[in-house]
Amino acid sequence: MRHRQQGVALVEFAFVLPLLLIVTLLCAELGRAVYRYNTTAKTVRDAVRYLSVQTPGTHAAEARNLILYGNVAGTGALLDPALTAANVPAPTWQTAGSDPLINTVTVRVSGYQFRPMVANMFGARFSVIAFNDISATMRSPL
């Protein structure tokens, strides 16, 4: 009986290997998607923090560069190749109340999509993940 069992484990491993690879790749891509989303959310918060100490209606280009490049000069490589200037609309300033008057600034990223590195593996298709708008609002002392 033992003689008939030789090689069975190797055959079973060959059947399970594609499934294990797909699950591993899926977990890695999900981790990359969460990382990219968190990085973008942090840059949006940095941009709104930068604009909150500026005069309302100014420095919008610098805030956009902060989101796209990580610096106000707009130099270097993009932080996320899937993120373009079209995804970053102009920031909005709002005032509310009368005594005291409260100024707020809102920065948002819209239409952000995460594209996986591998679109197809062993017949499993990995689709683009479209995120909701990423926005941040902060009170401006000016």
C-alpha cells in the first residue's frame, strides 16, 4: 500500500499551488492599495494644513504640488503614478458664523483609482479599485 502513495503529495501540491499564488498576490495587492490610499490621505491632510495658514484663495498650486510630489515646488517624481493634477480640484475656502467668524479650507482628491501590478493570473482577473473622494477640512485662523 505504501508503494502506491509515492508522489501523491507532489501532485496535491501542484493542484494547490496556483490557488496559493493567487491568494498571496491578492493579499499583497490589497496591502499596496491600502498603503497608497493612506499615503494619499496623509498628503491631503498636509496640503490642507499648509493652506490653513495661508491667505484664503492663494497657494492652491503649491497645495496641489504637495499632494502630487510631496513638496510645494512640484519637483521630483510623483508620489503615486496613478494620481494626476486632474484628480486634485481647486481647494475651497468657506466662512461661517458671525461672532466669531470661522474660516475653513477643504482640499480633496477625486476619481482616485488603484491599478494592480498584475491584471490577470491563472485566469483570475484583478480589477481596478476606485476609491471614494479623499478630503480634509481644517479651520483657518486668518
